[in-house]
Amino acid sequence: MLNRAIMIAAMGMAVLAAPGDAQVRGTMEFGAFGSLSSFDNLHNVNNALGGGIRIGTFLVPRLGIEFDIGLKQADRPDGLADVDVESFVARFIATPLVFGPLSVLVGAGLVHTDIQDLNETDGAQVLLGLRLAMGPFASLRLDGLKDFNFDGTRNQGLQLGLSLYRTPGTTTEIVTRNVPGPAAAPMTQRPDSVSAAETARLRAIEAAHRAMLADLARADAASTTMEQTVHFAHDSSELDGMATLILDRKVTGLRGSPSIRLVVTGHASEPGTDEYNMALGFRRAEAVRDYLVSRGIAASRIDMESAGREEMVRTGPTEAAATANRRAEFRVLNEN
């Protein structure tokens, strides 16, 4: 029994340690649950009550892998003493449907059940469940389970529990530029060191260099303003106060740089079909373009496209991830 528990724990450690992409991008789930189970008559036990723990990770936005370890106590017929029941489950879990905070879960995997001093079985398990989000980092789960054991017996059960989520933060790369330090104090020229003409030439070069650096700094600031993202509410393409403030800054930059053109890409979060999210992303890009045009920017300087939900910046079933994905992004084109 101890060896089996060690094996399950090692499998859980493997989820945390590999592969690299899943570890960085995947949202981890840590849960605890209470359970009610009933067993095939061949096991000579009736019903069992208990609980367990769960650990899992999302491999892609709607597919993950998880491991359950359960411990229950089962009563027996004819006045026989109760027995302990241990279970170990490894399953894939999918989220085919999402309705706001409510998600439908389906899963399948392998199960090992150990009924104390009576029987041990291995088999396949299927799961049908519901997940109710309680905020960005927690949810309630209700799962119905059915075991199809290889010895021909069948078990079933219900699990109700709380899950907590840990979503990796976005890693930001910091690009270091060569920023000029304070200007050196002018050197005192000796009459016999450098001619006055050469000194004037060197000072002119220095002034031109400083002007070029200032122009680059202004260009960097303008590019940052142009590329700043606009966010939207759930299932909406309306611009709020923060969005119009960001767009007004872009209007100023576009007026000052008539050679600049923008490509606006609308994005959506996970809920909804691919077709609906593609149309929603285009409506968001269109709302941005219409606002810029209303502020005097020529429509010919703005191109629109939609990525739907194909280019999410954060994954997982949390509101924080959905908020980050409901956005319009900007790409700057220069016609010079």
C-alpha cells in the first residue's frame, strides 16, 4: 500500500516538473473533496463516506490532467465490521461547455480501488461534473463518477469539493537600451592642443548626437502609446472611459505623425463558439476604428482584423484570464 501511495505522489510530482511549456503556462488546481460511494455487491460492502485531495494542471486552455487520492470508510452487511477503502485515480479532464461562471466537465482515466483485507480492483473511470467559479482563484466542483473494473464489477460515487488555482504570472522581458549618461563637462582647451575649428566641429557632432538621441526617445514614447492595449467588458464591444482615454492619446500621436498607420486586432476570451468570438473580435476592432475616425483620423489609416480566441495572453478558467483576453491590440505601420 505504501509503495502505491509513493507511486501516485511521484506521478503528481511529474505533473509539476514537466514539460516546460505546461509548467510555465498551465494553471495548477489544488483541491479537497468529500465523497459518497456505492460498490458492486460482489465486493461485500455497501456504501462508503470519506474524502480526498486532488492535484492537476491545464495542459491547454480546456484540457488538463489530474490525480485524486481518496480515503473512505464503508459499512458491510450482516453486522460485519466497517472497512477502509482507498482509491487512486489518474484522469484527463476536459471543459467542453462554459456558461459564464459555470463549466461542464467530462473526464476519463484509470482507477485503483483497495478495499481493506477484502479485494483490490483496477479499471477505467469516467466523470461528469460541474465547476462553479467563486472568483479568480477558487471554485466549487461537483463530480459524478462511474468505475468499470476489469474484474467485471461496477462502482459509482459523488464528490463535492473546493478547488484553488494558481495561474503563473506573465513574465515581462526588459530590453536594455544604451542610454547616454550625463554629458561630460567641456574640456578646457589649451592654446596649443586643438585648433578652434576642430573644437567647433567636435561640438557640432556632439550636439547632433544629442538631438538624435532625443528623437529616438520621442519615437519610443510614441510607439509605446500607439501599441497600448484597449480592454472590453464581457461579451461587449463598447468602449469604456479608460479605453477612450487611451485612444485619445493615440489620436494625438496620429495627428503628429501623418505617415503612421495602425492595424487594430480584436480578441475574445474562451466562452462561446469560434465563429461567435471571431465576429466579436471584429466588432471590437470596428468600435476602435469608428472612435478614431470620429476624432478626425482618416479611415484609410486604420486596418481591422480579428483573432477571435486564438491568441490568448492568459489561459485557464479564471476571470483574470478572461479580462486579459478581452482586448484590442495595435500594430504600427510606417509608410516612409
